[in-house]
Amino acid sequence: MHSTLRLFYVAMVGALSCSLAGCGGGGSTTTPPPVTPPPVTPANPGVSFSGKAMAGTAQPIVGAAVQLYAAGTTGNGSASTALLTTTLTTDATGSFTVPSGYACPAAASQLYVVIRGGQVGASPDNSAIALASALGACNQIVSASKFVVNEVTTAAMAWGLAQFLSVGANVGATATNAQGLANAFATVANLVNPTAGTSPGAAFPKTGVSPAAKINTLANVLNNCTAAASACGQLFSATTPSGGSAPANTLDAAFNVVRNPGNSIAALYAQQASGAPFEPALTAAPSDWTLFINYAGGGISVPSGLGVDSTGSVWVASYAGVASKYSNTGNPVFANGITGNGLMSTYSLAIDAQDNVWIPNQQSTGGFGSVTELNSSGQPVSGANGYSSGGIYFPEAIAIDTNGTVWIVNNGNSSLTLLSSTGQPLSGAKGYTSSQFEFPVAVAIDGNHNGWVTNYSDIDTVTKVSADGTQISSYACCNMPDGIAIDQRGDVWVANYSGDSISQLASDGTVISSGYSDMKASINHPQGLAIDGSGHVWVTNYRGPSITELAGSAASSPGQILSPSAGYAGDAKLLEAYAIQIDASGNLWITNQGSSILTEVVGLATPVKTPLLGPPQTP
């Protein structure tokens, strides 16, 4: 019975099919052609560009593998995204062309190209070759652009992206620090012209001193390995970090140099061969492998206070009564700076969450000082003469809390003034006064909205003040304390100007150390302090031509000096280095009172969120 029903069912279905679709004379059916889906266009397609891989200035790298990457977004040094899905190699002239249509993760994704392996001249394929060039944002690359990939672009990328680069040619930042990463790529473009493969960049500031000689020197050292594999062992030995693994290629070797700038200084310099391809180059071994740029212009004159805003622009307050603004690549925004508006005899500067700039003026016309507020465009917010109420009396220093409260240290009458974000007094008509204040010179804000003040006097104390002024406590800790900073754990770090040391206090005032010095020569009348994103402490030495790095409170040996015995940047000609700030790209910015120079040390510190409000935060 079941078989009969099945035959009947099949017959009925066949008849129905003929009635709906029609049956040909031979009983065959017509199958519709398959539908071809339209090609998928990437959401952020990249344009075609070409490049040339070179060893030195004259030797093409032939048969090298080429890959284009987009920087990662899951953390500093996180995995990048490879954008080319087909094999691309350099031709007999070292040239290559990246076709259009590759898919950028985002329109503003930062791109860079890496070439690996290849032959130089008659030498066999050299697997130790890895050279790179930072290109910039996907949506900023112009069609038919031409780029060079060589040792100079590699060295510049290693320095400029030092805090975002990791072994294996990965470049990445946190998703919340796109600005810091973009600024770091702009720094690379400041250091090298990617279309020519030469240093400095095409738009390098005319008011800056080019670091091309140091970049070319490292490039020459790398060239020994790219030109001949037999020289790579010497390079890799000199660039192996203490306790770490030896690099396997030139890019990782360059990365190790810039992340360990105090290592193998003479040994690396000695590898620069006679007749090396890149000039100008250093004629003697450097003090270390830090890369620095000195900037003038913008009206800077006896600079003191310093701050970095949310875009990475750098503001400087000069004692001569000038406020200067620089782009994140050191270009003066205002040719002669900003004057007037109450600016006079300034020692400090702070920037609020809206990128307004606050500058205390120790003197004022016919008064006892004032505080000038400028907006991000340099226009006055505080009127013609600045804020002067609330007990302001020869103000020396300033800091801004996360809640917008502005803390001002009055050196003239040993008091504190607190202002609202609109300049209104919060601490009464005379500010907070106490016998525990004695010639205060600096202030930092902790995570509980307390102010910590250094008393630059024989009492050698630091004073903790609650925001409402009801709780004031002092702690004997120091030796003529000056600069002060608070780290992520709430520990307080103090520069002992006369003691040539750094003190550390716990958040409850317990003195952890009354003075770290470790018998190192680099701490010499320390002035400014800054904490980076890893909690390391950075110190400017007012009477010494260097900066010092100390291990932070989370380290197994807090206060241990991590920089060389003479400090870092000894050849930067620092003169009376005063304030120091860290930006979201990991660059250190330093004011030099003695030379009226702004110094940038490229990529040396772990990035922090800017502007600095309260303790440092990871961007």
C-alpha cells in the first residue's frame, strides 16, 4: 500500500511541476543560471601607492616580502592587522606597488609597511632584514603616493613609536588613545621624510634643531646588517637587553636600542662603518641613545611652567610674562607668544579638562599677583588682569583637580587659594592659612581631592590639606623640598632641591624614604617631577645636564635609579631644566630656564592621559 501511495505522490508532483514551469517536448527542465553576488567593497578602502625598499641610499632590496599593517587597538604594542591578502615582493629595483581596495579597519587607522628578507647586491637572501616605514592614517594617504623603506625610516619609526611598538613588528595602542598614537605617527613624520627616506621630515620646525645625525647614526649601524648578513650577529649581540632575548632582525634590534637607550652605547656606535651611507652622522659616541629635539621660538623666554592639553599641544609659561603654545611636533602656534592679560613673573602652568590654560603670575601691576586663564585659542577668559581675589598673594604654583577645582600656592603670605572652574574663590576671602605653611612652592592633588604642598624652607616638610581646608597635616620628610608629584597608588614623590635626592611618602604621610639618591651623580638639585603611565618617576636636574628615571612605588625596589649614572639626555644641552611633563605618546617635554629652550625627549616614557588632572592616568 505504501509503495502505491509513493508512486501516486511522485506522479502528482511531476504533473504539478509541468503545469507551473512547463515541460519541454523531451521532458527536460531549464535550470536558471546562478546569481553572482556583487563584489563587496570594504567600508574603508585604501588607495594604491608604491614604495621602494633600499639598503642605504643606493642598493635596492630585491625579492623582499612586503606587508601593509594597520595598528592594533587593544593595548600598547598589541597585534596589528595585516591588510594584504596576496603575496607582494619587491622587484629588481626594490620597488613594489600596493593595490587599492585593501580594507582598513577604520578610516583613521594608522598604517605602516614592513619589508622582510630579500637580497642586497650579490649577497644571498638575508632573513635578518626587517625594515619599516610609518605612513599615517588610512584616509590621509593620497593615491599614487611613493614611499621609501630603509634604515632611516626604520630608526625614526622605532623612536617615534617606541611606546606603541613591540617585538615582531606589532604597533598598537589602547582604543582610548587614538590621539596619542596619531601624534606619535606625526612625530615620526617630523623625524623622517617617508617619501625620500631622509631625516628630518619635510615639515620639521624651523625653530627646532634637527636630530638627523643621531637618527642617521643608528641607521648606519642597521645598514651593516642589511647590507651583509655576516654583520648581523654583532648587531644582535649589542642590542640584546639584559635578561632578554636577542633580536632576530633589524627592526627588533632598533626597537631594543630605543627602549634600552643606556645600553651598549660605545659598542653600537663603533659598528658604524667607514663610508656609511647616511649623513650627517655623529662624530663621537652619544651619551646614550635617547632622541631629543630642542625647540625655540614662540616667544619663549626664561620658561618655567609646562602643560600638555588633550590634543597633545604643549603650553609653556615664561617668567618674562609670555605664554607660548606649540603643536605636538614643536611648531610654535603663536609666533611671538601671548603677552598682556596679567601675565607677569610666572613659574607654573596647569591645563583644565576643557583645555583652558591657567597661569599664576607672581606679580601684577599695582597688586600682589594674579592668575591668568586663557582658552585653547589663547584668548583671555579671566579679564584684562586675571583673577586676583580669594587671598592670591604672589602665587607660585598651580594644579587642577579632576573636579575642576584650581589649587594655587601663594608664596608671598604662605597660604593656599582654591578657585572654581570659573575663577570664583572657594577658600574664603583670604584663602587657607596655617602656621604649617612656610614659603610653599609646589602643589599636587591626590585621588581623594587633597592637596599636597611642599614648604621650601628649613622646616623641610610636606603639608596635606583637605579640599575644605579643615584638615591640615605636615610631615617631616625632606631637604628643601621643591617639585612634587603623586602616583597612581597615591604615594607622594618630592624633589629635595638641596638634598640632591627624591623622597617618597605613603598616602597617609608615612615617610617611606627621606631621600633616594643611590649615590648616582645624575640627581643634582632636582626640580621638576613627573609620573608616567607605568608609575616611573622622572626628574629634571636644575644644576645637572640630564634627567633621571626612578622605579615607582609598585616596583620591587622603589626609588631605584633606572637611568645611567649620568642620567639620560646628557647631550641634549639641558640648562637649568625646570618643569617636566609626559604626553599621551610617551614623549617627555622639559623647560630649560637657562637657555630659553623647550626640549622634547622622544618616546622615552609610558604614555599618560593629558591634560594632567590629579594623579596620572593611563590614556
